[in-house]
Amino acid sequence: FPMQMPELAKCSVLMRERSRVEETIHAMQRAGAGSLQVISDFDMTLTRFAHNGKRVPTTHNILDNRLLINEDCTRKMRELLNTYYPIEIDASRSAEEKLPLMVEWWTKVHELLIEQKIRRDMLAHAVKESSAMLRDGYKVFFECLAEHQVPLLIFSAGVGDVLEEVIRQNHVFHPNIHIISNYMDFDQTGVLQAFKGQLIHTFNKREGALSHAAGLRELQGRPNVVLMGDSLGDLTMADGVSEPQNVLTIGFLNDQVEERKESYINSFDVVLVKDETLDVPNAILRYIT
Ligand code: TMP
Ligand code: MG
């Protein structure tokens, strides 16, 4: 790589068109931090996929704690995960085919969670006791964006309340962060009674982008976008940007690598294979800002 970015020369970094990536990064650098926004997925993108051979929990799975839900609910949520997660990442099915099944998965899980009468004041404890983990290099990532006042839109089909607690407990919840996610609705006594607003799952982020992200004042006038995700559905997260100029998409390929490699390379500008760090996004952001 001609630029001072040895991180992009590693063999875990795949690019369909290296020259286009270079040109995009150069154009973003010329325009500067004032023209930039970063849009990122949360689960398995800002958080690690695995650590020491064990899967790191997603925000939904962080709720799997006796402080919040009973054994029966844990068992049912696991069964749903075992049924629907393979569908979510199945390279042989289209997003259109997956969409109704994702709605089914999320709806069932949210109904189960509501039955459990989860208490708001227990969420922080559950996050503390969980093995939730942001990717290596997360401090540099969050601090760099905050320092240069680059807005970071975290766009997650996970649980917003849990996601916020994870970044708070890691001390990186800075004022440049905006979040679109599934938020819990608590009654007056602090007990979960519903989820707020339109359900967000992995394959309807486009609608959320158009209805929510497009209206965020802090994101206006920033036509350059670095987008990060781990699902092909994440690619629509920038659809709310009004007049995009340069968009660079970075995809984390965590699972089913051989089966999905081709489609990821064809869909994301930069593909990171089994990379548990934020080193590549950090190198790009360091160069641009
Ligand atoms: P994300 O948009 O922040 O990545 O969050 C969505 C991820 O959460 C998606 O990969 C599927 C996962 N998930 C679970 O792990 N357990 C669940 O019960 C549900 C509904 C989703
Ligand atoms: Mg994800």
C-alpha cells in the first residue's frame, strides 16, 4: 500500500479494488475530518466475535443472566439462536428470503424478554458480569473520533440500553456518539413492558437509516462516510446520507469465512477476515483526520 498504512497490507485484508480504496481514502483525507462521519454496526463489529476460543455475547445474549431472565427463557432464546443465526449468515439465501425470518426471530425474543419483567436497575449489573468485549484498539477508535469531533452513528439491531451500558462501562461514551437501536420501554416502576418504535433487525437497517439517521442534524453536511459492519445487511446503514461523496465500506468477516468470502469481497470495499481488532479502521481514520 503506497500510503503509510502497513495495516492494509496484511493478508487478512481483502480488497476487490485496491486502487478505488486508495482513491477514496485520499479524497476523504483532502476533505478532512469536518466532512466525515462514521456509521458502524455494534454486535460483532465494534464488539469482538470471539475471545480465547469462546463466542463473545451480543447485546441480546448479555441479557442471559439470572438477574434478568429465568432458565426457561435462556433455553428458549438459545433454541431460537440455534434456529435463526444459521439462517442470518447463510450465504445461499437472499436478504429478501431472510427478512421475514429475522422479523420472526426478533419478535419472539422480544416477547420472551417482556415476559421476564426485566428491571432497568439490573442491566448495568448484567453487563458487568458478562464477557462483553469491544474489539482491541477500541480506545484509539473512540478517542480519535471524539477528539476530531467526527460523529459516530452506532446503528444496531441489538438492544440499545445494553449497548449504551457496554460503551459506558468501557469509558468511551463521548458526546459525538449517536445511537439507533431497539430501546427498551420501562413502566413507572422500572419494569420492561415493551420495545420502543419500529423493530430493527439485521435486514431492515435501510428503513431505519431513512427514517432516523437522515434526520440527525449532527450528521448533515458530512458527505464522506466510513461504514463498518459484519453483515451484508449493514451496507444499507448509510442510505440516509443525503448527498454522499465518498463512501468506504469495511466488512468484518467473522464466521463462515470460505462460504461468504466472495460475496463479502463483492459487497464491501475492504474485508477483514477473522480480525478481532480495529487496527484497520484506526489506520484509515488516523490518515483521514
Ligand atoms: P447488530 O445489528 O448490532 O449486529 O445486532 C444484531 C445481532 O444480534 C445479529 O447478528 C443477531 C444477534 N442476535 C443474537 O445474538 N441474539 C438474539 O436473540 C437476536 C434477536 C439477535
Ligand atoms: Mg453485527
